Amino acid sequence: MPLPPKPTDAELEILHVLWQAGPATVRTVNEQLSRRRDVGYTTTLKIMQLMLEKGLVRRDDESRSHVYRAAVREQDTKGLLLDRFVENTFGGSALKLVLQALGHRRPAPDELAQIRRLLNDLEIQNANAQSQPQPSPQPSSPDDDAPAA
């Protein structure tokens, strides 16, 4: 199964609107975007048409006003973007990512507490996964290597 296309920054901005608001017309999406920056209706329309071609959104053509909905899940898209970022920027190392992120600003005490809880949860998950019995290989009989008749 091929990976979904990587959304551009503008496409990601539109996806955020659709993830938060749900299915919406171009006008509704454009109004939401215009609250943050100046963007024309035709620009939003063109980007959403390109997103339709790429498979990032779906369009309901039943009514006069076309309604668009995200065709990709938020968590899947964020995971894909993060995986690509970590691979391209940090050589796939989550440790380097975390060290860089925590080294550039001082985390708040509640953020540190959340990080500790996450690390504890990950350690417990890893320990549980390692303690699960692994299937043992079945002993082979002398006939297993014989060619089939």
C-alpha cells in the first residue's frame, strides 16, 4: 500500500481546519484560514482542488456547494510527517530529536512530569512485550527436508 502524499504547508493548514471543523465548503475553510492570515478564496479553492487530485480530501458533489472532508486521518498524517522529519533531520534517532528539542528551551515543570510519565509508560510497555512468551520453533522431522512427492 503506497504512503499517502506528504501535504504542503498550505495543504496541512487546510487539513487542520477540516480535522477541527469536519466537512466544510471552500468558503468555510477560507474564512477559517483568513482569521490567521490574508488568503484569497480562489487560492483556497485551487489548493483544495489539488488536494482532491492528490487524495488528501474527498468532495461531496451532491449539493450546489461542494463539501470537502479530509481523506487522511490526523494521527496518521502527523505520524508520517514526524517519521519523515526524524529520518531526514536526525538520521532516524528519536534520542537526537528529544535532546535537540529539550536543549533549546527550558521545559515547564508540568511538561517534565508528562515526559517522565510517558517514559515510564514506555518502559512498562517494553517490559511487558519482552516478558510475553515467544513462540518456540517446532522440532523438525527428518521428512521436513525431503522433496514433496
